Amino acid sequence: MTNNSDIRITPTDEQIAQTKKAIESYFLKWWADPNKRESACPYYQIHELGKPIRGTVMVFHGFSAKPKQMEILADYLFRNDFNIYQIPLAGHAFLPPDNYWPQIDLKPEYFEPLRERVRKDPVLADFFSNRSGNSLWQFQRLKKRQMLSLVTRILKLSPDMGDMILAIEGDNDRDFNRYFTSSHMNYLHDAQQRLAELDAMPGAIYTVGLSVGGAVALGLAASRPDRIKKVVAYAPLLEVENEILERYINLTGPLDLRQFSWEQNVSFPVGCLTAANRFGAFVRRDKNLQALKNIPTCLVLTEHDDATNNQVLQKFYNSLGGEAKGHRCYLYEASDLVPHPMVDPREVSQGMTNHFWKNLYQETFRFLTQGEINTSKMNSVDPADDLPPLPY
């Protein structure tokens, strides 16, 4: 099944002006906020009057990153007749993360007694103190055995811990609101507000995202199948990489353990990861799957992913109906040495980068315009000669 949507439309002067005004109104609110995060503003590229466009692409960056994380890809798509709107994830345009980024917290009546028990436990007290301030421990990712040991010790703190785990790990457990407060749905609500800023712009809307941004791209499309035509999600975080890591962030996040982001000197509560994981569970709900079945979606995965669970993503893809329903999926094999943040060639993770990024960009363009990808090109450094070349 080929889903060719390479149809162009020419916006009017009024449509362009209204769209720019709506986006710039959001920008001005960010600019006036004393807690704005440097270089985390919304960023758009809209073609001028008289230029036929292929549509508008909403670009969502990865967790703790900034809108221009995918600026090279965005520029390539803009050069080839797409409008671009690069958007900060919910709250990520501001600091500190504790006040703005979506997160999950234990309610005070449960948190305070647990904190006291942590303080009285010599092992946990030392562990949390090393990871709560500005210690170098925050830079170190624990091994699975360490995570499992920590989880086992925390579970012994209170007879309620088992119920709390069931509440936070169940996709729709009725006891969740009994124990926790959460702003994880801000990921969707904020994206819906950004989509509303494009109401005046005619033509197709596409969503493209990386990691948590990929989950947002999928969730937004599921909520507005009437407006969004296709989705490209690079390693979308629909569930963290393994069950031990999931249990670790679900237990330590609401207890206010901290972690450093990619950006120097910016740390965030692990509860922000808990929220991202729960938003991924929301995207996987049957209602959203049913909506996405009819929106051509391309998933790009990598065997070297240390953040998101590929088995869950493969199951998700199959639940959408796979290739027969117009969806596409590509997995970089381990020998390709492609890491989780696979889009920006300047980003290095686990000592790796994506050497095939130019072809990834071309195949993203192919999917947006033709509904197809050439899998033989995805791990090649030879450009596709039937697609617009990259000027870099």
C-alpha cells in the first residue's frame, strides 16, 4: 500500500500572517518569563507568500533536549517545501525542571513517612544523599543489579509499597490518584495548544519526534486524526528499556532522586522520567492504537537503544496493522552502531553516533511524501538519487 501525499497548496497572505501571529504570541510569552530556559524557544520556518507547500511538520525533540535538536533535519525538510514548527516539549522551555517539566510525585501523606524511613535506613540514606545534591554520582547510570538491589530495599520500607507499585505500573489503575499527583498528560495538552496555533495554515500537518518527542508525536496524532496526516517517530519512548529500569524509576522518581540531563548543570527529578514512561503507557492505550491505525506511521528503532523498549515498540507496530495498513518500521542492527539519539550527527551516545543520518533524512522525506521508505538505504552512506540531496 502506497500512501502518496505529495500534494501542494499555496497559503494566502492572511493564512500565513495568522499562523505567524499565533506562534509569535507563544514565543513572546516564553520571552517575557523570567524562568525561560536559554535557547529553548519555539522555532518556526514558514514559506513566504506565493510558495506552494507540501504541508507543515511539527518537530518534537527528545527528553531534556531543546527544539533545535533536529534543526538539520528541519532545515532539509524546509528546503524541500515543508513549513516547520520546532516545539519545546511541555515545560522544557523553562527551568527549574522541578517546577515545569511533567513529573510524578507521591502525595505528601505518603512521601513524608517514606522519607523518614529512608533517612533512618543507613544504606538508602547514603545512596539518596549522594544523588540529591551536586554529587558526581548523579552522572553515573546504575547497573541492572544495582537497580534491582535498590528496588528490593525500597520495597521493604512500607507495607504500602506493593500497592503503590501496582498503582503506578498499571496502565489505568484506579488507585493511581490515591497515591500520586502527576502532570504527565501535559505532554499532550501542550502539544494540542501548539497544534491550535496552526489552525489557519491550510494543508497537511505531520508530526515528527525523537524519544519522548516521538511519543508526543504519536499521542498528538491519535488525538487529532482529522488534522494530522502522517507520523515519523524515532525510537519513541512508549516504555523504558527494561522492566528493572522501569521499576527503578517508578520507585525512586517519586522519592525525589535526581539525575543530570544532557545540558551542563541542569538536573531533574527522576520523577520526570516516571512521567515520560507513564505518558508512553497512555499512547499505547487501545483507543489511541485504533486512531493511529489509520494514520500512516513510520517507526525507526535501533538495537543499541538504552532508553526505550524495542519489544514494546515492535508489538505497538504490529498492533497498528504493520505494513499492510500503510505503516513502516526500520530497525538499525547492532552492527550499525547507531545509538538512541539517532537524528543529530553531532550527538554522541554510548560512544556512538548515526553515520547514516543523511539517508535517514532522505527516507523521512520519502515517507512524508510517498508513504514509503527504502530500507536498503537506511544503513547506507550512499545517498538516494531519486530524492532531494542534502546540501551539507
